[in-house]
Amino acid sequence: MSRLNLNQVQICGNVGQDPEVKQIGNNTTVCNLSIATTERWKDAQGEKQEKTEWHRITLWGKQAEAAGRMIHKGDHVYVQGSLQTRSWEKDGEKRYATNIKAYQWMFASGSASGSHRANQGYSGPVETDFGADEDDGNLPF
């Protein structure tokens, strides 16, 4: 009997800064951005509470190119992808970072600037076929 393995993340939040787009390796485009998601609730005393999480997103290839052109700070976006953790050593100490390797993104409803750009030629999610144009050995972070 086989066991199910699943590494899928879905987030919808606000872009914290304009995307950073780079060309690496053999002209592969990579785009890094950060998205904030905020949870709101009332505590036992009825006081409003809020907690914001920041997520690092990496997009590759054609979707990275599109994101770099179209996504801006403050936009409300939906991202699907998988978690990836990397490690490195700095000053003799092992460090770790986890990011989301996106395979699909789209503007979420309620994003005024995203909706405006959507009406000027963008028509839904941007997907990419990961494979030949991706080189995990040259991750830009």
C-alpha cells in the first residue's frame, strides 16, 4: 500500500514590497516577493487581537516574468506552491529558511490595482511547467 505525500501551500495576502526579479544561470528568470497574511480574533476578554505572518515566495520562468511586470507592493494575491527549506552555515552556526516555491499565482478579488491590470490584458492564473528552465543549484537567496 502506498502512502500519500503532499507538499502544497495556498496563501492569499498582501504583497509587502515590489517583487525582485533576476536572471540566473542560462537566462532563467526568478522573482522573489513577500506576502503578509493576517489573522484576527478576539481573546477571552473580548479584546481584538492580530498576528501577521510574512511568507517568502519564489516564482520561476514565465510566471516570474509576469509577476515582475504585474505585481506591486500592496496588491492582494493568491499563491499556490510547495514549501522548500534551505540551510547554510554562517559564523559557524547552521541557519534555515523556508519559502514557498510558487507554481501558480493570481490577483485576488478586492485588489484594485490588480483588477485594473487584469482588465488590461491579464486573464487569470499564471502557471509554469517546472523542469528544464529551473536550476535548484542556483537559488537566488
